[in-house]
Amino acid sequence: MQSRYADGGWFAADFKGRCMRHPLQWFKHGLIFALCVAAAWAQALQVTDQRGVVVTLPKSPQRIVSLLPSLTESLCALGQCHRLVGRDRYSNHPASVLALPVVGGGLDPNIEAIVALRPDVVLLSVSSRAGDRLQALGIQVVALEPRTSADVQRVLTTLGTLLEVPDALRIWREIDAGVEAAVQSLPIYVKNTRVYFEVNNGPYAAGTTSFMGETLARLGAQNIIGPELGPFPKINPELVVRAKPDVIMIGQRSVHGLENRPGWAALRALREQRICVFTPAQSDVLVRPGPRMSEAARLMAQCLLEKAPP
């Protein structure tokens, strides 16, 4: 009986004839089918992503494409790296994901390459332009884009539900404990150090309300980028000149030519070389809101320890 019902054939070509010839039998089988559908629906898995969209899947996905490095890292931290079948070009941690097929950038990936991987679901950022196109092709997407510590906790909870991993928030507790250890490692003299953290060229800064700004605040530093500007604002370089930071944190990719920015040559942080220049690998750690946030806190703490004025 299973083979006859599995493809829904009785509800297509044979519907009229069978129903007319055997109404009671049809009712019985129809009831069985309805009960099966109801049972399958009851077992379906639902998550609400950051768009507020409820995504329904028949079961926990086994083939996943991730288009955001922080989501790739979080999925692997939950012990589910083996479900990944594809990644964006920037997902590079843990090292095992480097063997996965690359499907382009996170914001505008190669749709054909993703479809060829036959994913059960694609994890991407809210700002990605790929979501609508993938959904039009019948591929489920879950949009998640953590920008604050609270967002990170929500993402871990959502991934835990999606992957059916119990107590996914244990990862957050480990992060929080690591950040607190970094806080406790700092002497009192570094407290209230005024910091400018440049995320990348633009320049784009880490604001007070970003996960990076929240970590700086826990370390006792004062972020010169106020909350009114948002998590990662594009700023006027003159704002930094007026704010006069004690320490500048910046990636190796962006450090060239700082002294040529209008007024920056007079900044105390530049004159006294109170600049922490992070390698590309360190920058990856710092800008990804996920399992390595405690490592990011240690990098910031080490910077403050070495560069904060006495």
C-alpha cells in the first residue's frame, strides 16, 4: 500500500474513477492519507529567522550550505560540521571546511553552484541578495545576521533548534566565561582607555552597540563611536580627530596611509605608536560574532595591555 500512496497518485489521475466506484474504500484510504499527512506535519521542524519568517522543514537538514563565516563557525562549534556541503569564500574556520566546495561570496553567491549541491537549507545573512532567488527555485533559506551579543545567543538557539542540538547555548556560556577571563586579566590602569576600532576601509567603525563594542565595554574601554551611530557606521575620519582616541585598533588590510588622512598625523595614538595592527587571521577572529568571541576579547585585552597610555 505504501508504494501506491507515496507519490500521491490516487489524488491525481485516479481520483474521480476510484471515488465513484468505491466511495467507502476511498473514504477509508483518504482518512489514512490525511492521518499520515497530519503525523508528518506534527513532526515537521520550524524555526523563525531574523527576517521574522517562519521556515518549515520536514526534518532537521542534513545537507547545508553556509554563506556567512560566523554561521559556519557556529554550526561547527555545535558539532555539526559534517552537515556542510558548501561554503562562501570567506568561511575558513575550522580548517576542515576548506575542503568544501566554494559557492562564491555571501552577498551574491553562485546560485547554480548552490543548486548543484542539492542543499536541504541555505544559511545566509539578512542582507544577502540570494535569498529570494533560491526560494524561487524551491530551496529553503534561513537568514541570520548577528550584530550584537544578544543576536549571537538568538542565532545559537535557532541553529540548535534547526540542527536538533540540545543546549546550544552552552557555546554562549563558554564565550561569556572566556570574555570574563579576559576582563579579569587587565590591570586597573587600562580602564577608560579611549579606543577607536576600525572594522574595514570606508572607514567603517565598530560602534558601541555592536558585539565588538560590547566586548570593549566589558573590558573597561571607552568607545569613541557613540551608540547613536549604530553598530557599524561609515564615519567621517574627522570624527576620530575630534575624539582623540588613546588607542587605535585596526586590521593589516586597512592600516596603510592612516597618517595621510586629514588631521590624523597629529593624533597622539599615531605619534606615540599606540596602534594595534591585527593580522588577517586575527581580524577574522575579531569581526565574526560567533564561537571565537572570547579569543577576540583576549586580542583586545592584549592590545590594551600593551598600548594603553599609563
